[in-house]
Amino acid sequence: MSESSLAEMLRSRGLRLTAQRQLVLQAVLDLGHATPEQVHTAVREVAAGVNITTIYRTLELLERLGLVTHTHLSHGSPTYHAAGEHQHVHLVCRQCGAIDEVDPELFRPLADELAAQRGFRVDIGHVSLFGVCGSCENGDQE
């Protein structure tokens, strides 16, 4: 998203584009999948005075605006990524921490079955599966 379109989106909601908002969004875009702490580390490289509370508040705002979304990839902090990305299911390796993505259509039969049997609609964009990646399983990781 360009700086001008972000500024327009914020202005249309009575908000202004601040350096912190721009830096947080750029950090999420650059990092791909990032916790608030990782975003904070990236932002502090450019603006040392930005505190973690500002990061959390800004991520919440950016999510309300539909620019980022989060998922839980561990017991810790949520992980944020750009909302404009296609929805995907996260595959998280418990050994090395690698995060991979698979097409949510792989889970469409299960989601449809849950909707039919239970009336439950799965938010596939928030699905995370934990296990061991192929590299760790084959002993490629040290």
C-alpha cells in the first residue's frame, strides 16, 4: 500500500498518518509474519523512541482498518501479516519454528462438512497446524 493511499484511508476515518503508523505497517509488510515484539524490534531500528504499547495499539488499529490480520502460531503473542495476502493455513514447525503456508482450499471439504453438520463456519485465515517440517523430520536442521 502506498503512503498516499494509507493517508487517504486514515483521513477518511478521521485519523492521520503518523510516522509510527507507517513504520509499523511497513515492518509487517517487510517481515511477512511477525509478532508485536518483532515489529517493535524492526521499528526501533528506524525510530528508537517507539515503545511496545504504541506497537500494540497501532497493530490493533491497522487490523480494524483491514490492513493487517493476526493468527496465533504459538502460546505467545499473536503473529501479524498483511491482510491483502491471500488467505492461507499456517504450518508451524515445533522444532525449528519455521512457518509455511498452504492453500486453504485443501481444507474446504472439512470446512464445508463442519458448516453442514454443526453450522460452524471456519475462519480458515486463522487456522494453524503444528507439527514437524520436512527438514527437521529428515534431520536437515541442526
